[in-house]
Amino acid sequence: ISKLFDTATQSCLEGVQDADAGPEPLALEDTQLVQSTSELRRLYVLARARLASFEVEVVECLARADREPTEPRETKAAQLKQLFRAREKVAVDYGGRGERLRDVLRASIVCETVGELQTLGDALRALEAAGTVRVLQIKNRFRGHPTPSGYRDVNVSLLYHGFIAELQIHLRAILSIAERQHVAYEYAREMDLMGVLEKPVEDTNCMASVRRQGVTYLVARMVPAALSVVIGWL
């Protein structure tokens, strides 16, 4: 998979200057990237209240940027993160701090060319200028390092009506390869092998949190891990 990612990336970025490979990265301190509440139930209430308008005002607007109205870009409509995944991420990655969960409300857009990444970067700035969103963070892996598996995308954290949402911008040639990685990714997550495919969101907290939970945690994790192996074998 890594070799496929490398080959696809080289093909997509051939002749493209770094400055033209999508929006410029933007980073903020973690203290500036927190939700207004740490309570998961409240986060989901706030996210659900913004779901429909986020789809129309942000996702659809970006999907149509520099495109014919009848031929928008492919999107994965705005949706809410699965609750059990949110609980797992808060417990393992964020040490119980729910306010650091930034992808309860999320969506994605698929681009065909690297040039479209730049187009969406310009469209994001236009939305920000109009007061629709505030761009808090941009992780552009086309202008930086890929994940350990070689995957590249653009990940944007947006402040939308007082709530932090996540927008992922994919390149189709690379996304199609990532779909073949999905099964291995799920196994790795179930067996606590994240890092083989992806870096933990927080380098210092993830493994420390796992160790603190001790033997009880490890025994509990063996149940879904064993089920995953059995299901995979069948």
C-alpha cells in the first residue's frame, strides 16, 4: 500500500511547485482548538443543530467552487462521528478531555487534480472573509509529510457557529488506494497497533493513557481483537 501511495503521489505532484499543492498549512496551540464543552452529550446536541446548515453553507459551497452547478465535486455529506468511536478517542487519545474532540461534525470533498486543492483553499478563504467559518487549522500532507502509511490529504479544522468541525479534502487517485487500506486499518485499531498505519493524534498522551489503564484495559481489548481475527479468518 505504501508503494502504491508513493507512486500515485509522485504522479499527481509531478511538475507541481510546493506552493501550488493546496492551501498553506496553519497550526494553532491546542488551547485554541477546544470545544465550548467537554460533555459528549452536549457536543452531539450542538453538532446536530448545525448539521444541515453546515452541509449547505460550507460543504455544498466548496463542492461547487469553480464548477458547473450541475457537476459539483463528489462529497461525503456532513455527518456525525459514531458515538462509540468518539468515546474511544476521548478515553485513549485525549485522556478523558472531551473538549478536544474536533471531528464530531465532519464532512469530506474529493478532488480530481492537485489544482483543485488550491481552488478549495481559495474558496475556504472566501468563506472566512464572508464570516461563514473561521479556519483554525490546516494540515496539508501534500505540502508536508504523509502519514506513516504514505497517505496524503488536507485536513481542516473550522469554527462554524461557535462549534469546531472537520473538513477532509481528498485527491481521488490517492483516496482509491486508501480504500484498500481500510480493512488493515480497522484490525490495527482493534489490536492497539495504531502507529503502524497512522500516528496517534497526541504523541505523548496516547500510549501513556493505555499504560495507566493496565491489565484490565489489555484484557478488555483482547475481546474485540479476538473477534476481529475470527471474523477476518472466516
